[in-house]
Amino acid sequence: MAITRAELIRILADADPVGLIARGAPRDAYAAEADEILALRGVPTLTEITGVFTVSFSEPGACSRETARWITEEMARRAG
């Protein structure tokens, strides 16, 4: 799946899994998580995406499976 870092950051900002954007953080607040997701091999799984957020925010469930599913669907859609 070929998606740019900038596009993935936009997707994560739109998803706002932990509410950073809603609380006024800049739209690139999830840049580190975007880098982690892009470093994964192949198409990221829901478990891998939720795991990135769990580790990053030290909080199990920081990103729900429903949100992770939306992220993967958007990555596929925007990658064209």
C-alpha cells in the first residue's frame, strides 16, 4: 500500500483516535504514530495499528478497533 507520510498524518488527524486534535493539538500531532505505521511491513493490520497507539500513549484501547478499521480503509482508499 503506497501512501505518503503527509497523507497518513491527515488520516490520523481526521480519525483523532485519542482526541488530541479535538483538544487543540496541531494537525500533525500524530506524526510519530504515522511513522510507526509506515514502518510496518505490508498492509497494516488492525492489531498493529491499535498496538502503535497503545505503545505511544501507554494506554490499552487508545485506538479502538473501529477507528483502526477506518484508518486502514482510508489508507487503502487514498492510496488509490
